Amino acid sequence: MTPSRFSITSGPSVQRRLSLATVFLLSLLLGSGCSVQSTRPPRRPAPPVQPPPVGEVSQYTASWYGADFHGKRTASGELYDMHAMTAAHKKLPFGTRLQVTYLKTGLSTDVTVTDRGPFIYGRDLDLSYGAAQRIGLVNDGVGRVRVRFLDRDMRYVKYIEPAVEEMEETSAAPGSYTIQFGAFENRENAERLKKGLDLAYTDTFLMQVRVKGRLFNRVRLGHYPTREAALSAAEGFAYEGYTVQVFPE
């Protein structure tokens, strides 16, 4: 029986034509803008970063920082005291306590990580002036140290703060959220915080907004498709010791 011109026959040639038609339709859809937008997650998203096991020992290249930063705000939110026993590290959660021994002198001191740094390649730990002085590192400037991980001061763990969205003077794009780490009238403070975040994370950015006549520099990270996704990532940053808020973009 001869098939009607309205019937559909099966066979390799028909299947191939259907496959080509499917590819053609998909290319039309993608070309017309019906694309799926992807978001780049932070380099280290939730779950939060944990400090090393208590008692673990490593060797670092250490340096120190002092008067130029004295009294300025650290990445943890504290004011830097060059005489206190503190240190800056690229990734360790704030509040991590370390025993630092300068291999050259054999002298030791205990420090608490409160800041981000060092920003010079090849250096792992930036000690406060006071800590460097105690172990005899000040004159040398840079040296190898043995680091023993003690514990963590859990008072440095933060919580996600509620975002006061009615104060926003920017238009929010529905379904798009970002994490804010701070808002500063002093741009230098904002740039320093961003620089510290850039040591371990991608997708950080600064934005300016005027609120009730005052200009703020906001430090933000990421573009999340839902509020729940942003909150999940923010929990990890808060555990690390950052004060964070979730805002619609």
C-alpha cells in the first residue's frame, strides 16, 4: 500500500531530518535571547572554612605591619592595635589562635588572627608590630616561623544582619541578590576590605549609593539567583567572622 503524503514514515533519513530540525530550533531559541544565566559562586562558599586541627604545625614566611595601619579598621571589624598580639592571614577564620615561633631566635608568642593579608606574594602571615618585636622579627622584617594552631576564639563568629531595604535608593532586580560586607563613607576603608576579600574570593565589587544625602561605598560579593542561595553563602562568611547582609541587587 502506498503511503499517503500526510503519513509519517520512520527510517534513518527521517530521524536525521528530525534531529537537524531540533538542532535548528534550539539554535533559534538561544540566538533569540532565551539563554540560561549562570552565576559564579565564591571561590570558597558555604560550608564555612574551618581552622586547622588543634596542635597541627606548619611553617610560614612571616612579616609584620605597624604604624601605617595603627588605629585603622581590620577586616574583622576591630581597630588595629600595633602593640596587641594579633596577625593577618589570607584565609584563616578570624579568632584563630596561633603560637608563632621565629626559627632564627627560638622565641615564641601567641597571636589571634584579626585581619587579612599579607598582600605580598610569598608571604603567609603578617604579625602585628608587638608580636614581631616579641619574637625578634622586627629588624629582619621577614623570616621563617613555625606555627602551631591552638584553638579559635568563637566570639569572632558573626551573624547575618537584617538588611534595611527601605533605606535603599537603588532599584532592585527581582530574583537577584548579593552579599554586603560593609558600607563606608571613607572609600579607603572599603577598598581595604575588598582587597582582603580578594585574597580568597572572586566576584567582589564596590558600588556607591547615596542614602539620605550621604555617599556610601559598599563592599559586595556575588550574584545569587535567590535569597535562599545568598543566605546560605552568607552563613559561611559570618562563621568566618565577617559581618554580612543580604540585599536584592
